[in-house]
Amino acid sequence: MSDEIQLVPNDSLITNTPEEGRQLAVKMARLIIKITQPDAAIRERLRPIYAEDPAMLIAVGQTVATEFATIAAANNYWKK
């Protein structure tokens, strides 16, 4: 399937810096939403609802934090 979503971009969690790791975590969190609700029109319709709901916004932050913790561990917390 050509439009299949790759949940781990470039098939790697390795990043050069914590900033790149955080950006990857945000991207991965967004991909989770996309695969959960693949219809772009529905996602657009729902965006104003969750944008006004503090609990949903906190849940997004928690999802990104979980992804970032996984990426940080994969990068040995960027210890050189």
C-alpha cells in the first residue's frame, strides 16, 4: 500500500540532539492521531473541539512526553 503510514520516520529513533528528539516525538504523536483517524476531513472538523478542551490538550502533551522518553532512552539520553 503506497499511502501506508510509517510510524517510526526513517525507521529510526536515533537523533543527533535532544531538540531533534523532541521534534521526532511530536511527529510520532501526530502520526498516531493520523493512523487512529485516517480521514483528514474528520480530523479538521475535530481540531476546534480538542483545541478548546484542556484535558485533551494535556493528553496530547502526555503522548508527546511518552514518545520523547522512548526516543531519549534509544539515544542513551544523548550521552557521548
